[in-house]
Amino acid sequence: MRVTVLVFIFLLAINSLSAQLKRPAPKEKRMDSLHLLCPVPGVIPQSTSVEKGTGYKGDLKVSFKSISDTLFLAPVDGKIDLVTMGEGGKYEIVMHYYNYNIWFTGIAKSLVKKNDIPKKGQPIGKMNPGDEVELLLFDDEEPVDPKKYLDCKNR
């Protein structure tokens, strides 16, 4: 009898936790109202689709190339969920904003750490000359084209 009760409580706890992971974005923060600040002012991002079989679900991404030392800015007010060393000694940063996750890969130097809450336009990393930083955007777990939501214009 005790085992049955414990199993039932365990299943309820797992169900409750999984329900919390799917948190719908408030109506004012749905994809049609999302606006991302250009993280590298004056640089037009290049949109590319990941080759089939080499990326996560064929996700879309944009890349920024730097010709000089430059700061990489937070595109929204958000929370840093992950800062880790990626391929080639470059950093990967994951930022959370409402129901969205924004991934940055190829950062030369991170200026943030996990659980930081940078404001829109605040530097979160540095790029060296010739560096290429990729940005991926996910609505919950669904990949979307970030170029549609970026406000990048030549200034």
C-alpha cells in the first residue's frame, strides 16, 4: 500500500514539474510583438539555415561578423541561463526572455555569468576582429528565424 501511495505521489510531482516547463508567454510577448535590438550595431546579420543533419532540427540562425574589436549587446532584457566554453575556445551564452531562448555562439570573451539579468543594449560579450557570432532563437523549444525579429540597420 505504501509503495502504491509513493508511486502515485511521485507521478503527481513529475506531472506538476513538466507542466511548469511549458510556460506560455504573455499575450504582449508573442512572436508577432517580439523586437530584438541588433547585438552588433551597424552590422547586417547574415541568415543561414543549418545544413540537414548538422544542426538541431534544421534550425535557422543569423551570424554577425566583426571587422574590429567590438562589444556584443543584449538584444532584450533577459536572464542569462548558461555561459560555457564552446568549440575553438569561444563562449556560448544562452539568454532567456519570457518564453524565448536566445543562443549566442562564438563570443570571444563573456562579460556576463549565469543568472545575470542584463538590460537591452548592455554588453554581454566581446568579439575580436574576424570573429563570427551566431544567434539562434527558440520560441519555447521551436526554432524560429531570428532575422525576422532583429532591428539591424546600417547607421
